[in-house]
Amino acid sequence: MANLEQNCDFIQRWYNSTLESSNTMQAFPMDVITMHGSQIYDLAHYLSGKRPPGQASKAALQANAQNAKDYLKILIQQYEDLINFLKVNGAHLNTVRPEYLLSLSDQNKFLKMNPKEENMKPKTLERVWPYLAMESWLTVFYQVLKIYYLNRVTPKSFKNLPGMPPTETSIEPNMTKSNVYSVPETILLKWMTYHYCRVNPMHPKVVTNFSADLRDGLVFAALIRSHYGEAQAL
């Protein structure tokens, strides 16, 4: 739970400092749920120049606010369209279902209207919903960053990257055949490995992941030292 909350806090701060949007966030994902995902549409538009299709209008939601069945039908369709659109563009969202993106009260209503969807009692849902909502919205948010932001890292941009010698910017076959990481991710791992070994020639290592290998901060420190020099880093 603590790790989920830390990720939510990071997203809230990153979003507000990066996007010039009227839909600022005070709490993630609660503000996104309250605004029916509006910040995610703003993020996709900011990164790609285009808004994902299918966003429900405020007028449609307000007009059906008193009719729970029609109101939920509109929201579920919106989130289903969003998930499918992001999947088509390369997002991995198989663990996210449209109803997971609803508020607790709306999800309760959805389950009562669709008893075959989940065999979950209200008290059970109330207990697991905070985890479910955070994990689902975190997954959506990070996948949007992955397909629209991370994919700017290409073999071509890697070859033209300052600070990298030409001999280190080749794309090996294993970098394009990973079952775990995309090509942009393998490029980032190679980039971090080069700069870490450049700063620590007596203790070289290969950076193979974005979790355990980065946890102690040594790779980030090496990146700073490699780009700015010892004096500036200190």
C-alpha cells in the first residue's frame, strides 16, 4: 500500500509541474475519478497532440446523473473505449477493466446491476477498492507515458545522443527481441549501463532492470556525474 501511495504522490506532483492544465491534481487518483478521467485525456493530448476518442461530455453525464443505469453505461463505455484505444497504440492494460476506474459508489452500483461480473460483497469491495483504484489508474497513467513519452526514445535518436560514442549506440539483436522490455526501454538500460561504467570503471555492472538496479541511487548518481562532471555533481 505504501508503494502505491508513493507512486500516486509522484504522479500528482509530476502532473502539476509538467502540464499547464486547468485540471490540476490535489490527490491521485481521487481527483481523476471525480473528473471522470479528464486528466488522462489531457495527458495524452499533451504528449501526442491528439485526444483519445470517446470521452463523455459533461453535458451527457449531467443529463443522466439521476439515472444510475444510463450514467454508468456512459462511463463504462468511455473507459472501455479509452482502454481499447490505448491498447491499439501499444499499452499493456490487460489487468484493467472499465469498472475498476469507477468511484466506490459507482462500482457498487455497477456490481448490483451486473451481479455476474464479480462475486464480491459490498464490505469486501470497500476493503479492496482503494488498492484496485490506485493500481488500475497507476497502470493507465504509466502506460500513457510509455506509449507517448518513452517511445520518443528510438534507435535513431540514440545514435544522435550527445555524450554517447558511436561505438556504444548500436542496437544489438537481443535488444529488439526482449519479452520483457520494449526497444526504448532496452536503449535506456544500455544508456545507463554505459554512463555507470564510465564513472565506475573499476566496478562495472550491467543495468538490467528499472527496479532493483536503481533502488540505491548509484546509477542516478553516475548519470549526473557522467554528464556534469565531478565538481558540478558535488
